[in-house]
Amino acid sequence: MIPAIVVDDVAADRYIARRRLAKSQAFAPVEESPDGASFLERFFTDGGLTATLSGAQSPCLVLMDINMPGMNGFETLEEMQRRIHALPGKGSEVLVMMYTSSDNPLDKSRAADFPIVRHYIVKPLSDASVAQIIEECRSARLH
């Protein structure tokens, strides 16, 4: 099973993504975080998601929204990358996929500038997108 977390300020979007991932039976646990700051706090604490990572056989999936109050998705990614660089060997265990309502080419281009971002998904999360996420996670596990 692949551990996953959905980072999105909209509760309905988190719920839909969590349900679709869980329904695929490829992801567990599927966690939620309402904003970038709380995600970073959970992800980078002992006993948080870093503990999940250390015992995971698969990379951890992070579905990251872009437009969130406070820390937006890009700011969260910048801080996440900074912290991952301080944890030797942890970066390869994390797959970030942007999960957003923005179909703006500038947002897609900016997301592609982050080495930890593997894919850009426009909401809503479809069955085809979930299949693509599963394939990406399996491919990452083989490397």
C-alpha cells in the first residue's frame, strides 16, 4: 500500500480525492491536511509522516493544491524541498503531484520547475488520473 496525503484548503476536494484514492485499494493510509503549514508540521515531525516514510515499501504520495490561503502550494513546495535536502535520502521517497483547479500554463510551468513534482492534475480527480498516479508510484518504487 502507498501512503498518501491530500493537501487542500477545500474540505470537499480533500474528501473526493481521499475517497478516490482509497477506492483504488492502492493507497493507505490516506491522510488529509487543510493547508501547507499544517502539512509541513505533520510531515516533518518525528512520529508524523516521516515515520510513515521510514517504514514504507513505496514512495509517499502528496497531492498538493496550489491556491490555498496562507502558504500556497508553491510556497509549501519550496519549504518542503528545503527541508527534504536536510534529510539525506528522503527526497526519493516522496512523490508530489499538483492537484488543482488551475489549468493555467504558467502554473503548470512553475510546478515543473520543482524536481519533486511528478505530475500536474486538474480537478476533479478522475479514475484515469488515479490509474496514472498508481502507475507513477509503481514506477518510482522500481528505481
